[in-house]
Amino acid sequence: MYVTLFNVAGVAIVAWLLLIFLPKWHVTRWLARTEVFPVFLSVLYVVGVVPLFAAQGPGVMRDFGSAEGVTRLLASQPVALVAWLHILAFDQLVGLYIYRDNMEHRYVPLPVQSVLLFLTLMFGPAGFLAYYLLRLARRGRAAERAAAGEGRGPARGGDAVAPLDLEASSARDARVGLLYVLREERLLAALGFAGLLLGAAGFAVMLARGRYVPPEGDLYKMVSFDVAMGVYLLTLIFFIPLSGMSQAARGRLRWAWALMTVYAYATENLQIYRGLDPRFTRAGSTADVLAGMLLGIDAIGLIVVFCLVAFRFFFCATRINGTVLLVAVRYAFAATLFAFATGLWMGLVQGSRVGAAGNLLPLHALGFHGLQAIPLVTLLLTWSRADGRRSRRLTHAAGLAWLGACAFVAWQTALGRPVYEPSAATLSAAALLLAWLGCAAAAAAVWGRAEPRRRAAASA
């Protein structure tokens, strides 16, 4: 009976397909309005849970209060299948909520809505959380616009903050703009520098006592994580003033980001110093396993925060609309998505190893360094006031080269082969990185020739 209910429930995938791929179709709107499929799944659930509850009696409710009891319940096939019907029904209710709310208010574009619905289908609460945060950000921006219309605030929240000067007349002016952003985002900047300090301290400990802390701790991984997180924070905070976010939205983003970063630092460092793998421990207690699971959720939260910032540059008005720097930022964020996808890949395989000798860490690092490498080319060209057409060509070339290198490294890794092993994939990746280097050298040469002229003009 329960297997039959499970098979019949599969029909509900039709509703998800319509919500995701045909959101404007009148049939989809009717299904969302009438809630046919959640009702259908609820009926199947009642058909399954009533005889199950009658057979096991009210005493079964005692098992809901402990992890061991829930584990024991779900070890039974009938209970597990009924619980699955429970999940299917509520996931679809959440999906309908997102669909109806966004179709009415259009907090996010329809393609983004479809991505969020797919995320809800696969990882229910994560999809809801992503939509909630995006909606929160858009509501904050709408409130700022309304205040501006009534003469109580700036036309755009981001304009109230002194920006990073993209048209700086000198290197000194550019440095002043960078220092301003560090002061404005001092909380995140402090956490970024904290990562570098933690990495330095961990490196000193590693030199003094060796790399490994029995039974599972690896100080090198901890140092790499701390430094990478610090550099990532210190890079991404410079994009925030350019995003056009309101002050309120930036405040919410800042605190959520800071709290998740603190938890990541604390768990990574404390667990490794205790000799445990912070993510996939086999020697730790139940609390350590739970901490690792929370670290995984924390990582997903950091991805959501990044996507909130990236969303601005792909779909909303920003302070750099119409400039070539926007093109560079989009390429940089696409490269960073490679890094996050690699992190999820490591989570699935529970480590960094793939196949016989593949290692995901080089791809992870390459993706994140796109945040610095691609915009650097464009900033040098912008500060040198280079010809717009030339700047655009070099930016596209640098961005495509970096993304192509990420793709070829991913190919080599998926084959289970090390990135230093000669192959078509690694040679292609090396050639593309050399192409990026050529773009960077050309941009630096243009900037170097223009700097003396700017100094002479400034002194005059």
C-alpha cells in the first residue's frame, strides 16, 4: 500500500514543471490558485498516516522527542514513505507561496523565480530562505525609493555613501576610495583581516608541531581556509558600494554575512586544533557531527549572501550601469560560481579527491581568484581612461579566458586526473591563463603610460 502511495505521489511533479517552466500559462495560474496538487498530496498522506497511527498507537508520538526515536521510526519503510509524502506536500505549499507572492509583486524576475522554485523542489527550506532574503532586499530598496519620492532621502540608497571612485584622476585618489570602503565596511574588513591573522597563526603552529593533529586534524587545510576566507571578504566588500543597495539592505546583509563568517572561522579552527575534521568527522561526538552539518548549512548561507550581491549586478540598477566595469564584475561573479559549485562538489564526495588523482582544491581556488583577476584588468584600463572599445575588448577577453580555464580545470578534475598532468584540458587551461596574463599586461602597460600624464595634469 505505502509503495503504491509513493508511486502515485510522483504525479505531483507535473505541478513543479509547470511552475518552473510555464509560470505565465493560465493552466499554471489555475493550479496555483486552486492548490490542487497540495490537496492531492495531503489526501495521500492522510490515507497513509491514519492506518499507520492506528496500528502503532499514540505511544509512537514519544519517539518524536529524541534523535534516537526519530531514527528508529524512519527505519520503518511505511513510516519513511509517509514522512516523504509529508515533505512533498509542504515543499509544494512553499513553492506555491513563492510563485503566488512573486507573480503578484515581482520581487525577482521570472527566470530567477524559476531557479528559486527548482531550489525549493530539491532543498525545500533553502529555496524559501533564498526567496525570503531576496524579497527582503527588494522591499528595503522599494522603501528607499518611496522615501526619496517624498523628499526624505536620496534617490538611491547606494548614492548616500561616498563611492569607490571609478574615474579616479590619480592612483592616490583611487587609494583614498579604497580606504573609504574599508572604513565603511569595517566589520567585514575586520573579519577579513582576522582570517589572514588566523592563517598566519596556524602556519606558525604548523611549522612548530607539524601539519597533522591526530586523529583527523589537518592544519594546512585550516590555514588555507582562513586565508582564502579573509581574501574573499576583503575583495567582495569593494563590490558592495557599487551594487546600488540601500543602507538598510546593506546593514542586514552585513550582519548576516558577519555571523556566518564568525561561525565558519570558529568551527574550522577549533575543530582542527582538537584534531577533528570540521565537516566530515568520524572520530568526534554527536555534537561534533552536528557542528559539521551546521557548517555545511553555514556554507550554503554564504553562497546565498554572495548570490544576493551577484543578483544586483546581473538584474538590477547599480552604480556602474553602462560601464565596462559591470561586464568585468559579471565575469568575476560567474568565475566565483565555479568556486562555490566546487565547494558543493566537495560536500557531495565528502572531501577534495575525485577519482584516482583528481583534486578539487585548484579549481576551488581558481574560481575565487577570478574576483580579483578579472576586475583588475578593467580597473587599470578605467583609471588610465583608455579607449572604451579597447577596454571592452580586453575585458571580454580576460573574462572569457578565466572562465575557460576554470572549465578545462573542471574537466581534468572530473576525469580524476591531477591538474599538473599534461593533457588537452590542462594545456588548454594553461593557454587561457596565459591569455588572461596578456590582457593584464596590456592593461598595465596602458595604465603605466597614462599615469605620468595624470600626474603632470594634477601638478599643473
